[in-house]
Amino acid sequence: MTKVIGLISGTSVDGIDAALVDVTGGQTNLTVQLLAASTYPYPENLRSQILDVCGGVSLSMAEFAELNDAIAQEFATAALTINQKYDNKAQLIGSHGQTVYHRPPSQQLGYSLQLGRGEVIANLTGIPTVSNFRAADIAVGGQGAPLVPCVDLHLLSHPEYTRCVQNLGGIGNVTYLKNQPLRPSQKSKFKSKKEEEIVTSLASLPANQKSKVKSEKEEEIVTTLASSQTVLGWDTGPSNTLLDLAVEHLSQGSKTYDKNGEWAASGRPCQELVETWLKQDFFQQKPPKSTGRELFGKDYLFNCLTDAEKYNLTTADILATLTELTAASINHSYRNFLPSLPDQILLCGGGSHNLYLKERIEKLLAPIPVMTTAEVGVDVDFKEAISMAVLAYWRSLEIKSNLPEVTGAKAKVMLGEIHQPIIGNRRNKESVKN
């Protein structure tokens, strides 16, 4: 077993999600046990700085460097705090960092910038840290996102039911998982003739060669599964980021989010507006595709508000309409880009707590059952952090974990850069903050 801490702060910039997990196996026999999980809010001044940068505010290089290291310190503090809950036994950290800019590939390579340097986190915590997960996929022509479908494949596939795992974070993204008769967690010994051959061939190898060869063989199995449209994934459109921006604007700063979707539920969505918005390029674009605040940020919100003026909508109606856009964009994606509709939909992320949004997804995609990942054993609020831990673990085993069928990359690559701390440099929380 390897104890790994996964860290991520999403597009909503709510804070740092940290998950401490026990991981065993490789890819085809992966098991993950959640030991502890917490969210650590950013200091308000730091959150404001991050949101300003995401919104296009310019910084000097000195200011940028200070922001980058301030974020790294917060990530290190989160890691140390959760590690103390489990007797400081973490052996590895996987840190996604804070995305402040994302440019999907078009006529040139894509670019994605996550702040919170892994080398700083490693030395502040004394724990080897894997970071910069998106860069390698982007370098070979990929979107760099979403990266969690490979983890979803091994944690959430089902032998009988085809599933869509719908993340409702700042941006919505989907993982399509075709039903898997050979689901790893349900097989007691060998899952296929192919894997029996792997085990047989491994037995004759010297010990120092087994790990690398096993990883390569597992990659063959994963590649075969993905290439047959067993797993697909892409960003579906706006989710919490747009809704939270709208709530803050419409409430004149008195609210930061719509608890349980109650405000939106009191309004009535304007379907004509939603249909107009869905004609925009991103929604019509075929996968692979990814997006972020660059497209669905403040400017987009204000354009939506301008569009809504002629309809004389109440604030509740406006919020209901924006919530409907999230639900409708998911429905549009599923019906236009999936090989077939799923048997089950599993929601995760902060938006899974939005009861009105869940209700609208259920309505638009009826009669497909809509549940949450918690109902099948994966925490809705920390699935992404758990995924970062798994990606870091795979990187430490030199396992390639991007899915070209998902990101559009031209090759399978190892995700993330490994940073080793100075030996004996483990520190406590107070020393990090000071």
C-alpha cells in the first residue's frame, strides 16, 4: 500500500481539496481507500488575487512569482494538515495546482497554466510531489483535460451498466464508461486470458525488470479498452463558475452560491434563451474539447445578462435560465456526441449538491437514473483530489495515464513531473506558514 495525498483547487477557486488515500495495484488491479479528506479555503485576499488573474488582470513578473509561491505554500499547508490526521505517513503528494489559464489546441499547441510549484510543495512538506499533470499531454497535441477519465475507468466502471460520470465543478465534464464485464475490482484472480499471459511472462523475469514490464502490459490493456470507445470524456460546458458569478452579481455580493439551487428553483427558465446559447461554437464542437473561465467567465455572464434584457426576467428567472444552460448543455452533449445513452448517470463535484440542477438533468435525460458517485462508493466532493493522488501514484510507477481518445493527444505519455524534497526537510504546518 502507498499512502498518497491528492490536492486540487478547481475553476471555482473555492479552496484546496485534499484527500489522503491508500493506493495499491497498478491500473488493471487498482484499489483506492479514502482515509481522510478536507477542504481548506484560501485566505480571502489570495482568492481575490487568483480570481483577478483568471479574469485577465495583468501582473508584473515579481507579483506573479509571489502569487505562485503563495499558492504553493497554501497547498503545502493543506498537505501537512491532512497528513497530521494520519500520523504523518503520506509517502507521495499529487498536486494539480490552481489553473489560472487554459487554451485548448487549435492551429497551435494548447497551453494550460497551473500555479503552486510542485518543487516548493515537496520541500515545504518533505514529501515527494508530482505536479504539472497537464503539460505532457498538451505537448503531444492533447487538450490536457480532462485527465480523470482513466481513473474513472478503473474506479467506476460497472460490469452491467454503461455509466456517465458527470462532474459538476467550475466547468462540467463527462466520462463515458461502457459496461465492463471484466471490471477489475470484481475479479478475484485473473481478469482475462491476456492478463494470465502477463502474469506467466512476468514470472520468468528478473525482479528488477518486473515492475516496468508489468506497467507496459497494463498500458496495453488500458489502451485496448479506450480505443474501442469503452471510455470517452470531454468538457460539457459551464457549471458552478458561471452560476456562482451570477449569484454574486445578482445578489450584489451578499451571496456567493445558490444553496441547494433554491434561488433558481423559485424562478422559471427562459427556454428560448437557452436554445440560443446552445448554438454557440463550443457546444456544437465535437470532442475532444476542453474549456475554462476564458470562455465561461465574467464576460460570458454579462453577455448572457444582456441577452436576457428583452425578456423582462426576474433575478430568479435569470438564475434558473443559467442553471438550465448547464443541464441542457449536458443533455446536448450526451445526445449528440455519445455512441449511446448511458444506463446510469453519476454526479460529482460541488454542483451535485444543487438539487434544482440535479432535477433538471433528471428531467432532460429521463428515464435514465441520476445518482451521485457517493452512492457507488466515491466521495462527490473529493473525487478529483482522489484522482490526483492516483495519477501521482501511477507516475511514480512510470505508468502512462492519459487517454488520447479523450484528450486528442497523439501518444500515450506519463503525466506529471516528480519533485524530490531535500532529505530530512519535513516541516510542520507552523514553519510552512511562517
